[in-house]
Amino acid sequence: MDRPGAFVAVDGATIAYRLWRPGPQSAPRRTVVAIHGLASNLTRWSEFAATTRLGETWDILRLDLRGHGGSLFRGRVGFEEWCSDLAALLRAEGVTEAVLVGHCLGANVALWFAQREPGLVRGLVLIEPMFRAALAGTMTRAVRLRPWIAALMPLLRGVAVLGLHRRHLAMLDLAALDREARTAMAREGGFPASRYASMREDLRGVPLTTYLQDLMAVTGPLPELAGIRTPSLALLSAGTRFSNPDTTARELGALPDCRIVRLDAQHWIPTEQPEAMRRAIEDWCDERFGS
């Protein structure tokens, strides 16, 4: 049963999530937590949750990070807030430890969470993590803009508090968008990257304040990886649109226990290589934690 849920944080913010667990009264099982990326939402993982055989023996928890999707919030967001929300949500659902699966910004959230809450993390699946040293293309411009964005954020958040913001945001269904993208790929032979890398399209579904803070987070530092002892699987694309995969692999070498798998994709592995991604995650979980 894939049930919707909403968790109210200590500051009153509502965190939306969905939990696959067979039956409303079932006790918690082993848990996979799926974390979406920049300007995204929990529908990034709808297809994975519906198709993975891990659902036979694992709970699958998907959440909208604060500021995204059903967790609409126009105040301060970042790794501290996202990690605090996730820790509180896991405890509320009775989850004592989980395997975190994150894409892009979500992979960075997973690393910060493992550093902050090691007792709650059983394993990490890092799909296209974003290391500052590896950033390329448009992301290097975002790095240069960081001081300007940081200076603007208090003003923008203040304006939002006064109610000067868009009243309606689109609720983007990424599973449907992925199906459209694969149809276009089959017809035209190329990935429709412009639809997935458009600030204008991204801002249809997230507040400007959230989008800019996402950029600040994804271009910022990551924790010291040598101190993260949990077993990890990293799935890297061959593309260099946003980051250099070779540099990313070298950075991941600091993790004491990390397997790296490379897939033929530009950056959007869940869209471009869903079956290969799913099999890699399932096989690794079987190997490390038992089938």
C-alpha cells in the first residue's frame, strides 16, 4: 500500500511524503528513503517505487524536501533543515535505520544526513552526486553567482513572508514527464535535455526562494567523506553537462566503502536508464543486506 502522509515539523512546516508499506497496520520493515533533486519532488521516484522488487521486503519512503512539491515553504531551506526534517520523519514512522537513495541534490542531502545522523543510515545510494570540484557547464556559473544569491536571499525571503509571491505553482509529475521524454528519445534519438535543464520550467513548480537556495546547496561544500563509514553505491553518468564524472569518481574515492557504477546517460539517470538504475540498486541491496 502506497499511502500519502504529512509530517508537521517543530516550526510548523508541513513535510509531505508517501510510504509503501503492505497494509496500514504493518510494522516497519527495512526501509529505503528516496530523495529527489534540485527543483524536483517525490514523483521523481514514483516509477522506482512502483517497479522495484525491493518493495516485497522493504518499505519505500519518498518525501518532498522542505520547499518542494507538497512541502511548500518559502523560508530558509538547506541541508540543515532537510536533514532535520528527515530525521524527525524517520522517528515518527518508527524507522530506526534506512538506506538513502538520492539523485543530484538528493545525493548531497544523503551525504550530509549520513554525517549528521550516522545511527539512522544503513547504506547510501548516490546517483550523480554534485561535488563542487567536479561542477561543469552551467553549474560553474551558479558557483560564481553564489555571493550574489546569498546577498539577495534575506530580501527575497522577506518579500515572500509579506505575501508577495505566486499563489499557484504547478505540481509537476516527473513520472509522466519521463514517459514523454522516452517517447521523444525513441522518436528523435536524442534526450530532450532542454526540458530538464530549464530554469523557466523548473520555476513553474517551486518558489524562486527555494530554487535559488537549491542552487546554493548544490554548489556548496560537502562533509568530510572519510568519516562516513556506511557502505555506499554511486551511480555516475557519462555526461559532462553539469559535472565531470572522472572528477566525481576521484572525490568519491574518499569514502571508505564505495562501489562506483557508470551508466550511459547525460545526467538524468532515473529518466535515461531507469531499468539499469533499478537493477544496480536492487543487486547492491541484496548483496549488502540480504535478499
